[in-house]
Amino acid sequence: MSRSALGDNIHGGEILLPVRTGYIVLTLVVAVVLDLVPMPGWLAWVWPDFVAIALVYWGVFQPRRVGLLVAWVLGLLMDVADASLFGQHALAYCLLLYGAIFLHRRIQMFPLAYQVAHVAVMLLGQQLLQLLLRLAAGGDFPGITYFASSLTAAALWPVLVALLRLPLRRRSDSDVP
């Protein structure tokens, strides 16, 4: 069976099991919960936007399964949860997911170190868009540490990829010699 026939289930030469919709929903719910955890002081500045990085992951590795409507709904949910400008997260998440889907083949082709660089740029762009919307609405500039969470999220990319692929790996058969 050729690579094109297998579709997006080949990652790094490894054939993964098909992704179930329930698994995608579970990961996105966990991401929302992690985003809602209150963080004290400096930890709040470096705490990554887990919804954004989860959207990037699914946009890169399952671009046909997670669409812009999902990003929009999650963005509106985060707008309400953060009491921020309504639509700020929604617009930023939609553009982020669009970028991930647009670049998914390129990102998959690269080793993890280059993937981290691509993800960092996408997350920084998403955060910059949110900042510009916030400033346009009359908000204050939060400082340069505002972008630290995107760098933390990008640094977590290899860990996230490894964790989300664990249930998708084929189990080795112990009976086979």
C-alpha cells in the first residue's frame, strides 16, 4: 500500500492506528481544562495556551478531522472563560488552525526540531494577533513577557507529539517471535 493510500496515518515512518473522534474531543476538552487552571504570578506568563497547541497538533496531523468551526467554538469558549474581547480567541484560533492545515505536509516532513520552529512562529503569530485586537479595543500592552507562553508551548511540542501518539501506536504482538 502506498503512502498516499495510507493518508495521514504515517508519521516518521511509523504507521499509526486511525484516530477516533472521541480521542480528538477528549484531547481538546483536556486542553480547555488545562487553560482554565488558575496559575499564580510568573507561572501565568509561561503557562502555554494548550487549546492553541492542541489545535495546531490536530491541524498538522489530522487536517481533515478538525476544522475551523471547532477552532471558532473553542475560541468563543476561551473568550468567555478569560472575559476577553468576544471573538478575539476565536479569530486567532481560526487563523492558527488555517495555518496549521495549510502547512501540515511541510511540518510533517521536518524533524521535530524544525517542527518546533514552525510551531513557535505560528503560536507567536496567533498571540500577536490577539495582542493587536486587544490594543485596538483600548487595552494596555502587557509587556514583552506576554509572548513567553508561546515559546513554552513550542518547547512542549515534542512532548505533546509523543503523548498524543501513544494511544495510536500499534501494539506489538508478544506471541510473535
